[in-house]
Amino acid sequence: MTFAALFAGIAVALALEGLLYATFPGLLQQAARHLTAMDPAQIRTYGVVLASVCVGVAWLLVRG
């Protein structure tokens, strides 16, 4: 994998995030309120699990 491919992937991820904010602003505000009520350890656990799953899926896609 080249750095260009890595940066292209990051750009696509940021573009998708921007589309979420543009299409579902109320839902994202509600999610933000929900996150502030959660325990930081629980948020961290969800983040690690989600990141691990996404890295695994990306690895499977690149591996072919």
C-alpha cells in the first residue's frame, strides 16, 4: 500500500463523514448528546471494537 492510497482512503472516509453531517444533522446531534451521557470507558471500548472491525474489513478487501 502506498501513502497515496492511504491518503485517498482517509479522504474518502472524511467525505463520507461530511455526507452524514449534511444529510442527517439532527441524528448526529442526538448521537452527540447520547455520547456525553455515556461512560468514557464504554465509548473507548466501542471505539476500539469498531476500529478493529474496520481494519479487519479493509485488510480483507486489500488482500483480495
